[in-house]
Amino acid sequence: MQHHSSGSSASSRRSFLRATGLAGVGTAAAMGLTVTPAAASEAAASSEAGTAGWRPDTDSPRFTVAVMPDTQYLFDDTSIRPEPVEASFRYLLDRGREDNIVFLAHLGDLTQNGLKHEFEPIGKAFELLDRRGLPYSVLAGNHDIDSSTDDQRGATPYLDAFGPRRFRRSRSFGGASPDGYNTFHTFRAAGREWLVLALDWRPSAAGIAWAADVIRRHPTAPVILTVHELIYADTYGEEGRFSDFGAQVWDRLVAGNDQIFLALNGHYWPPARTTRKNAAGNDVHAHIANYQNRYYGGAGMIRLYRFDLSRNTIDVETFSPWLLGQDDGRLNALERLEIEQTGPQDSFSVAIDFDRRFAGFAPVVPRPSRPAPSMVIPGTVAYWRFDGAHEDGSPAADTVADLSGRGNDLTKVTVQGSPATALTWSAQHHPDQPGHGSLCFGGAKSPLRGAYLQTVPTAPINTATFPTGYTVEAFVKLPADWDPGQNGWAALLSRWGLSREAGKTQGDPDEPVATLSLSPGREPQWAVYPVNLQGPVTNWGHELPLDTWWHVAVVNDGRHTTMYVDGCPVARNPATKAVGLSTVGQPWLLGGYEYGGKLDQVLHGWVGDVRIVDRALPVEQFMNA
């Protein structure tokens, strides 16, 4: 603890906590409620039931790391109040599966005076986690030991209670420095190993060297550093600054070890955060969490770091399970203020591109290209891809072969007045695309310019109606300068031939019989005239962010059509019975769109592999699978 300066979802959580008895027997007693031995036994059984060993989902991209800061005022000589800490632990145990909680880190100052009889009750509270196997780390704060000493101080009540012997059965425990005051822990989450360093109040030169060696021995693990003192702020809302000691830790350990991406400390208040570039030029996020100055010594406040690698975000929230678990009608005025901390230093999100941030020590291995024959599965009618020995940015060839062997080759058509570079080869591609290459279309509407491809007049696909179903797939990327006025309604894939020419009596008579287009809102649209209907049926996707590769698929099982974006079904898939695709026997267009009997638009963007199959494919057989 160091006083540097002073400084929803609550109701739903409270219902959960009260329903599962997480407030604990001690809470009820503190509130003056009568608790029978039977009720106490049932509460304990409820909160501690479960299979032996902690079993989080180690492959899910969503997981939670819990943090508990200074608890010293709850364990102060003869003033011992373990109930808030116990309630927090019970909350984590009962929410472990739902929140995919993988680890808990205590930030030090477990006790006020570092006395044996203070460590005994908090040590007992941690037994709740020991029994269920929830991995955790602790570290010595300045109140847990003689603050004038470093990690070479020798035996202490802290070391007796929370030294390496305590963790001998923990699967996450990796080891300790020879003095026992610095430890490291590992856990698996999101399909990889993560490392937690828990450093002493004042790690010696030997302790820092030990920590650096641990990192070296885990060369691909992202590291969360926990230490009692690192940054501070004078007032709430101010950006955190490194203390003198924190600056030493930065210089001696953090700056030169790119694997450390998150550093957490307690000690000071108010809460604060900052970001600093390390020697590799990457961000290190440093956060203070400490609530001991608040009512009831912080009431066992915990902070949840909810990692979501799919969203490249860590969502952070801070609250007291002990207070949330109490009967709302019995909360006093101060307790109501402490239930949940919602200020910008307590509840916030951290944006991290994890793949990019970790690329310096654990680069993502690109998926290799896959040979074309492996993509020509039974029923493949056409397969076009654009990889090969092409110079990036050079004009595309006049012909592109259909790799399905069905003879649906493509020929290039250039709009009059367009440059040779209106359609070029590109090395860009979707990360899950079989062929590592694409075509870059430089089309625009006003004035009409660009180049596109179309199937040869003799291509069998020109007359195909797909009565029993089909799957149409394409990879696409829209550039940052994509303009809705110039580029909206351009087609990735379409058919020559108007609805009126196909004998259709409903809908727009001048629109093509089939088109996979992009609306001015960048929504993929599959608008087709089925064989069995006089009017069109349309599937709509959502707005596609620019400068990002996407896989779009449309699947018809002979009755209904479903659009998928990156393997996920979209919302606007009509229930209309739609059989096959109408045709007037004219070519298909790649990157071109007809309206009213003439070319109306050319695509602006990249197109990767395109495949058409004459049956409905499951998602597992899509090209991006």
C-alpha cells in the first residue's frame, strides 16, 4: 500500500450471487442474519462442488484473467475480515466455466503487518482455490515483509504462507527464484501458453536476472508482469506515470523483453493506466488497480480482464462480489457506492492486435497454399484462381483457365479508354485462400472504366440451371478508397441476360438474372431469378469493412438459399422456395455487371479464388475451411 493521492450489470450479478449462496456464511453473520449449521454446510457444498481440477476451455479465443489488488485492511492484526475475499473467490469458482476464468493474480499487500496470525486467515481463504485447482499467483507487497529489504531477506511469515511449497500441487506453477519470493506461472488459453511473472516488492539484481531467464526459457509465451509497485497517478483520470522504482523495473526488465505486453500493479491509488513503447517499438500496457482506500478496505474488489482474441480486445471491469451478493435491502449507504466501479480507469477496453503484437516472438505461420486439384471436389463446375508466376501489379492475361477441367475458361474484356492496368495480377490474398494470389479490378462507374472477365461463349456453365442446388464461393477485398457512388452495386459475379429475356414477369425487367453484388453500403447481395419463380429472391449480408479480405458463399439445397460470410450464416436469408438459376444461355461475368442490356459497372477491389459447385456444400467444405 502507498497512498499517493485520494482518489447495469450489478443487479444481474447480484441475483446470481444470491441464488448460489456466494455471499458466504461470514457475510450473513456480519449482517446479523441467522445461519444454521445445515444452511452453512449447504452453502459450502454449493460453492465448492465440482470436479477436481480446474478445466477451462483452453482453445476458446475468449478467456478471463482475474486480478485482486491490496487486501491488507481486511487482515490487520486483530481486525480480520476474510468474508469479502472469500466471496470473491467463490464468485470466480462458480463463474469459472461461464467466464472461462483461467487465472487469478493477487497484486500484493495481502496483509497489513506481515504477521503470522494475519497470513493464516487469508491463507485459509486461498484454500478455496487450492481445493478446486483454480491457478493463481501472489506476491509480497511492502506490508507483507520488511519494506526496507529486497528478495534476499530470508524467512518471513509471508514465505511460510505463500512460498513455493504452497504451489507444489499447482499445475500452473512453473518455479521460483532461489530465495522463493519471485515466482512464475503458466496457463493455456486461446490455444497457446501464457506466462505470469509475480515479482517481489523489491526484486534484487539476481531476481531480475532470474525473471529475464524465465522469459528466455519460454520464448513464444506472451507475458503478464505482476509487481506491487510500477506506476502511479496523483488524481483519478490522470494518465499513470512510472515511479522511480517502476522506472527501474522498466529499464532492467520490461523495455528489453518484447514478450511483456501487460504489466499490473497495486500499492498506489487511485487506479490509473498508461501505455509505453518498448525497445521493439511495441506497446506495453501498464495498469494500477487498488481500492484499499475505499469503504471496507475495498470490499474484496476484483478486476476481470476479459480477453477476446477474435475481437482483438481486452474488456476490463471492476466490482465487489461480496457486496453484489448481499440483499439489496440491507446494503448501507456506503456499500451501495462500492458495488461496482464504473469510471474510465476501472471499466474500459484495451484494443490489441494480438497477432501483430506477438509477431516478434511468436509469429503466426501463414497457411500454405493448397494445390488446385484438391479444390476440385465432386460437383465442381468451375474453379478460377489467380496465383502463379505473375509479377505483382502487372496487367492480367487475356485468358484465365478453368481449373475444374470443365472448359469454363475466362477471357478479359477491357472497357474502351481504360488503361492496361485496369485489371492486374496481385499477390494479395485471404489468409485461408487456397491460391495465394488475386486479381485487382480498377473499375468505376462514372465514367465507366475498368476491365472484367467473362466465360467463353462455348462454356457449359452458360446454360447451367442448377436444379438440384449449387454453391457459389468467392474471396473479395474492398480497398480503402472504395466509394459508394462510384463503386456501389458492382458485381463480384453475375450473368449476362436480363430477367425479361428469361421470361420473368415480376421484379425489375432490366436487371440480370443472377448477380452477387455489393450495395453502396458494402453489403453482399445475391439477387437471382430462380427457375420456379417469376420474381427475384435476394439474400443480404452485412456491411463489409474496407481493406479486409472476406469469403462470401451462397448455398442452395434445391429449395432454399443461404448466404455465408466467412463461414457464418447471415440474418437475411429468405425462406422462399427457390429452385435453380434462370439463364438465357449467355456468359458469366467476373467483376462486371449488366443493366438494361449493357455493361453498367465494373468492380473496384480484389477477387481471389472463385468456385462454383453444382450441389449444396456444408461449411466444412468451403474453400476457407
